[in-house]
Amino acid sequence: MDICTIQPGDRGVAGGTTATILCCVCATPIAPNPSNTCSSCLASQTDVTRGISTETTLHQCRGCSRWHQDAGKWIGCQLESRELMALCLANVSGLKKRKNDNGGKVRLVDAAWVWTEPHSMRLKIRLTIQREVESGGTILQQSFVVDFIVRNQQCTECQAAFRQGSWKVLVQVRQRVGHKRTFLYLEQLILKNGAHRGCLSIETFKDGMDFYFPDKGKAARFMSFLEDVVPLKIKSSKKLISTDDKSNVSNYKFTNLVEICTLCKDDLLFLPKKLARHIGNISRLVLVKNISNVIQVIDPLTGQTGSIESDAFWRDPIRPVITAARTRMTRYVVLGKDAIYLERNHSKRGVNKKQRSKLALITMARESDLGTNDSQLEEQSHLG
């Protein structure tokens, strides 16, 4: 426990020396102060931490790892974060700036985490406070450790997850293809952004997943997130569970079918003539470059890119000519590359220098042939 006192400025005498007095308790020479007491005696007679709790309890949900704040609110915080420290300090009674029985004010100077084992169910914070212990202006500073005992308590959402029939909205996410590369990419985005927060339960099926939500608001936020990252279409329906004719109140359960586009990255497409002209007169034979809220395609011969909107795709769905499944691919090793600059644009559209530099003449060899033969291939690619 660290203790120190902060006294008013000392007054010098005419000769340049500092005047001293004797402590009224231990007779130690000290500089004059309003209490006429040294720091050791003042600390032994006064408890700065009086009225401040040094042990309190925090509640954490074991299911979602959120912390209970107040009035039924639960917040997510990482261990030893600023948000968790603010929550801990709010639960320390007597720490707020208020006058005690002797008229002193408590001022928080510093707060720092004290390391504890992650499985110990304990949190510790070292606090440094200042308090005015005498009416003359003597301020005493002291450091002490506050222990927080972590108790498990289920939040309201996790409690609802264990009740049968508690869900109100069902979101069925489906992608009906042989390999679900886009769906696996979507799963990583959901986990990274925490979009499934508030979901009661998740069920996995052969062609997708089902998400159960307690209300329409959380389901709507989840579907809005899906619309921002992948091209999809939504079909909604509802089922009447019960009704009260007297009060005109009905209980419904809603089902939303979210169907993801069947295209994946690196699929080979043959675009309809009208669609190819609409997205910039691009070549009809293109590759899928990227999947986001729009479908990015690229002409491998010219490096020209285009975007297919979600509405345009679902108006006339396109099936891939060749699917980029890993079982159908052969692994090659790139040995060298040379840049290609087009003199003639086959798509009849101006291609800027940035797009031209993407084309390259690649020298490569099949990985299974390394060490067996010296056969090499030269091909033009948009990956340069």
C-alpha cells in the first residue's frame, strides 16, 4: 500500500532556510502543514479508503461471454479492456466523487489492471485515490487493490435459447451448388463481424443453415448484413400460431428463405448478348473475379472488368460453363512472367494502362512434373 501526502507550499524565512516544526504525535521535524502531523502519523490515524468497497461481484453470461451492466443490459467486453474497466469502476461503491462524514472529497487518480489467471474467476484493479483529510487542505494519497468476483448468470437471450418454441423469426440461408465456396466465405464474414449476435440457435443442413431469432428486428439486421456481402434474393412467409378475437391480437411466426447466387469465384461464364452489352460491351466469355454484393467479372483476354448487379442476375440466372471446383483443378508452378500490352482491344472498349498491366505471359510447369521432365507451358493470363 503506497501512501503519500500533498501539503501546501512551504514558506521560507529571510535567511533562505526552511522553517520546520515538530510532529504533534511523534515529534519528528517536518515542514509546517495545517494538521501539524507527519505523513506516517497522518496515514496511521486516517483511513483514506473508508467507505470504498474493496471487493464486489460481476456477472458474466457463460453462453455469450457478455457482462451484466444494469437494468437488464448486457455488453460485450474483452478482458483487460477499457470498456470492462469502466464497468468495474461503476460497480465500486463509494468511489464516486462525494463528501464523506468529515467533508473530504474522493478523487480517482489512476486505475490499472493487476494480472490474474484467466480461469480464476477473479479480476483485480489497482486504484490510486486522493482524499482531503483535514479542513486546512491536507490531501492524502493511497493505492489499494479492488477484487472483482466473477459469477455466472445467463442473459435473457441465452435463457430464451433453452426454451422450446421461443423463436419468432426463422432465416433459412441456402446455396444449391455442388461446392459451396461462396457459402464458406459467407460463414467467415458472419463470424468476423458478429452478425449472428442475438441468434437463439443455428442448425446446419446439406445445402445451408437455419438461424432462429427472437424478434423481427434482429432477423432484419442479419438479412441486411447478408445483402451487403453477397447477391441474394429473399422470400418471406408467415404462419398464424394463435389469435385473440376480442383484443384483435395475433401471434405469428415468420420464415425468410435467403437464396445465395450459385456462382463462385473463378467460375467460367458465357454471358447473354444483352447482358454483356449492358455491362460495358465486355466479351461474353468471362471469369468470375470476385463475389460481393455484386458479381465482378473479368475478360481474361483483355483484362476488362464489369459488374453484374444482384437484380440483373436474378432476373435471368446464369449457370457456369465450368465450375472452379478443387477436384477439377490441376496445380501449376509459375516460373516466370512478362507483361503484355494490348495493341487491339477485342471488346471494342478503351482499356486504361492500369487494366493493361494486369495481363501477363506466364511460364509455368505442372507441379506433378517437377523432377520428372522439363515440360513447360506459356499462357496468357489476367493474374499478372
